[in-house]
Amino acid sequence: EKANHVLTAGDTVYIRQGIYHSYFAPENSGTDSYPIVYMNYGTDTVTVSNTAYGVNLNGRSHIIVRGIQFRYVDRFLWLQNGANDNRIEYCIFDQGQDIDWSGARIYNNSSFNWIHHCQFSNYGYYNADDIGAILDIGSEESKTDFSNFNLLEDNIFFHGGHHILGVFSMYNVI
């Protein structure tokens, strides 16, 4: 949690093996040449669990999250409000907890993000009504959400309640 408050452009935080109960929501952005990096130390297994989010990049750019597991979180990954040029790589997002509509969202004019070699799974349910999407890009209800030019590459998606992937903006590559 302290890292969220103190990291600045060019900083890397290496996280040791364990289960953590605070999510990634940096107060600062990195830069193109000096991103802020959150990553596991060596081959350590790092798990974020029982939190409101796994990663919440609200208006933050040039953030890299690498090699982290997010399990039993309410919302997996939220890139929102102009969260641009971020990289999420080699992560596992599994088992949504307090199910909202989307487990992961790239929306509200968030562009040029690269999500690769990740797993997104088990978000949502079906009973009398189905609820829960694994990942939505853009907003289905908005004509002014230009969450464009995002790249999703070599990811695995499975077990969404309503749908796996909703794409409601343009020029995204999947």
C-alpha cells in the first residue's frame, strides 16, 4: 500500500512472495521513458486477494504490472479516465468476489494499453439472470468513450457470467 503513495516515474517495486490485501492504485504516473513498475521478485508467487480491485489505474499512465496473481478481488483490472500507455503482463486475474457488471474494464477514454500473456477467469454467475463480464473495452452506453487503440495479445479468457469480452470502442486489436 505504501508503494501506491511514494512511487514516482522510473521507480520499480519488487514484491516478495506472499498474499497481500491491498491493491495497485498509484498516485502518480510514470513517463514513456520512465514507467512505474510493480512486479514479483524473481520467481516469487505474489497474490493480491480480498480487495476491492486488483489494479485500478484511474487516470494513470505508463504503469507496468508484471507477474502478479489477483484472486478473490471485487474488480480485476480497471483502466479508466484516461489511463493510457499502461502494460499489464504475465498476470492472473481469477475468481471475482463481490460481482459487479465488469470484472475488468478499459473505459472512459483510456487508450494505447497493452495487456498480454494474462489469464482472466471466473467472473460472474448465472441464476435467474446472468451477470458479469470478464472484460469490457469502452462503454456500451456512451458515444463519447474513445477507449481506442488497446492491444490484447496472447491472453486466456474463460468463465464469464454474461460474456467474456465486450468491445464498445474502435481500433482495438485482440
